[in-house]
Amino acid sequence: MSSWLRTAKTGALATGISLGKKALQRSLAKKLVEMRGIPTKFAQIKALSISEEAEIWKESLTEIEPLPLEVIQTIISHTRSELTKELTFLEGEKVLPASIGQVHKVRGKSGELFALKVRYPEIEKQLSSDLDLMGLAGKLFSMLKEGFSFQEYSNFIQNQLMTEIDYTIEAKAQIEFQKFFQTEKKIIIPKIQPEYCFKDVLCQSWVDSETFESFCETATTAEQIELSDLIARFYFLSFFHFGIIHTDPNPGNFGVQRNPNGIHLVVYDFGSVFHLTNSEKISLWGLLENQFENKKDDFHFLERLGFQLETLKAIREKLPAYLSVLFEPFLSQTRFRLNNWNRKARCADILGEHKLQFMISAPARLFPILRGFQGLFHWCNQMSGDLWLGNLVFETKLMLANELRDTFPNAKLEKQALSQTLRMEVKRNGVTTVSLSLPRHSIEQLTELLEPDLREKIEATGTDLKAIQKRAREAGYKPMELFSWKEEGKDVRVFLE
């Protein structure tokens, strides 16, 4: 298919999916995914999104037709003719097609089983064509959003994709991951077979596992929590200890083993990984740690991460509140219920008309970091619905304390703008009888915290608790009075302090 025809077809299918009814959406999504390359990458991202169309994209990805075996064998023979003699394709085994290549189960000459990933022919040309379409969309967005330059994103994504299609680079990354996680006995990374790895062919040991979806159908609550904690551990260690992140969280890249000594997480496919510089790793950790007490100026960390500070100035006063919401799952002293996060609505309320300002000011290198976080939150939510990182956060705080202090010696915040606690006080005849302090984010569970009869009394006074929550967000969670009332010698006051 010619470049212009592929671009036109991609645009037509994408438009039909956004406008059509569900039956048509399913049909068009399948056709778009079958184009492979960036359209399939796009579908993988959409399948993990929180949207009505996520299931449609998920279904389309499971229906990709693999290339015929004859085509794959031709590719292998061109790469190295001896491979067709040394590796035997197993009949009746399911082929696993993806965006850039497909995986076959093969047997080596000594009887060992391998997973052989073979790159699609012409995929490099297809990616170049797809990037032209993405560049056009980016230029249109740049004209609408002042301060956003798509060229940086376009160049970065192009470099990432061109790296991903070179399987020798993927093999190297997988070896690095396996070496780092070798002490984590419940995190399994298949062993690379370097003698069978080339630019368009990758070979690794075959590791059996069941899919996350299959696991969830029969797993006990305890097993789901155990897997959720392993997923959290894998991502957290990757971010803040290893410094290399797995950035392709689609379902085919993970599996589960149930062994006598518990649940094991299997991680596949290391084509899409991102190497943090040490400065980025420390800055990202500093930004996270600062949300506990807000003693330092977040601008220092964001500048080191590559954010445009001039663009961020429009939301500087609201930034502490915004960041506290983004990092909230890491700050919890108990298992954090992800369904209670309500991140999107809260962040939109905090920034108001400037809700895109943070992302507009972000560097292109933030994109794979966000993909890593998306994988962490999505899969923990799918498994147990919650996230627990308390011990890891504590260990990392001790481990990086000296380096963080040396990297940011002058990042002290001049003025504290963010409240720290939600306070509830009850006085009888001027004497305090109840004084309760809760974490600031407890305001988002205000209706659940109040006893039903007390909530009814409050609402009977005309107090709208949802409106109060929204007002607190819009004020950036600054210290403020929320509501108060009097009855029968009792004064009740609720405020952020």
C-alpha cells in the first residue's frame, strides 16, 4: 500500500470509529489494527484507556490475523539461512501477532523450547508513513495550543519507534532487565538466546503463563492482591531503583504463574523501554517525595525534568494541589483504592481553564514515563483495585536521601501554600470536645466520613458537600473554611489547615 493511500485509509477508519455506531466501530477498529505499525500501537493505548471504546479496541487486538508461516520462514531464511534448520516451528501452536512483529513457539536442535519473534516485512516504511500522518495532526494541535511544540514530540516518538523495530536493541534491554531483577524470585523475565537474535528476529526461552484475564476469572482475593503487589514492585523498582522503565503495558506483555510457593509475574517484550537519566530519576523521586510535606519548590524538580517553566507559571499557585493529586497513590499509609482517586475530575477542577497547561509544558521524554505509570495503575486496578507501595517508598527515601540532598541543595520553598490536614472541631459551650485531624485528601471522601444522620443535618442547612469539595479543589486545597453550623449549644467547624 502506498504512503498516501495508507495515510488516507488510517484517517478514514479513525474518523469512522469516532462517529459510527458500535457494530461499525468494531468492524473499523479491526481493519485499522490489521494495518499494523502505529495504528496497532494506537489501539493498544486506547484499549487501556478509561473510555466507552476501550472494549472495542481490546477486542480488535485479539482478532489480528498473523502472517502465513511461509512469509515468516522467508524472512528468517534471508536473515540467516541456518535458522530454518536449527529451529523447528511447532504445528498447532497459537501464533501471537502484535504491532511490529509476531511470536511463534519453536523447538531448538537440542529440544529446548523458544519464543521466536519475527518482524513484519516493510514495517520500517509503514512506520515512516504513519509518522507523517502523526506530524500533520501535531501541527494542527500546536496551532491551537500556545506553548506546545509538536516537533519535539514527533522527533522523540520517531526515534523511539525506530529503536523498537531493531530487535538487537530489544535483546540488550531484556538482558539488562533480567540481570537487575534476578534477585526478585517472583518476577520472571525470559532468557534471551543471543545466538538467534538479529535486527528482525529475536529469540528467548519459552516461559508458559496464563493471561491476566484468565487469572482474574479464578483467582482468590488473596492471589489478586499478591499479583497486584508484584506488578507495583516491578514498576516502582524500575522507576526509582533500576532507572529503566517498561513502557508497553498491553495485556500480551504480561503473564502469571501459580506455583507452590505463590504467584509469579512474567514480563515479556522489552522493545519499548525508556532509560531515565540519573538526573531524571532523582528529580522524579524528589517531586514525589516532596508531596509528603511540600518543603521544597516543585519548580526545581520540574525544571530538571525538562518542563518549560515559563509555560508553567500560569498554574504555579495551583501546582502543589495538582501534583498532590497526581502522586496521591504513592502517599497513602494504607492500601490506596484506585477507584476513589477521581484524578481526572479533581485535576480539571484544580486547574480550571488551564487544565492542559501542565501537559503543554511537559517535555517529550515525559510521554514514556506516563506510559509506565499507566501500566502500574491500570493493572493494579484490574487485579486488586488498590495499590500499596508504603514499604518501597520508605526504603527508597532512605536510599536516595543523600543524593537528593546533594542534587537539590537550594530547593527550599519560601512559602507554604498547600493545606496539610482536614480538621473537624466540635465545641460545646465554648469548650472543644472533639478535634479530629485527617490527611488533606480526606476531603474527597467527606460524604463517606460523616455519619448518615450528621450528613442529613448538614445538608438540611443548605450545605452542598459536593460543591464544597469542588470549591476546595478550585482553591488549590489552600487553608480555608469549608463549612460550620450551630445547634443546641454545639458549634461544628470543618476546615483545611
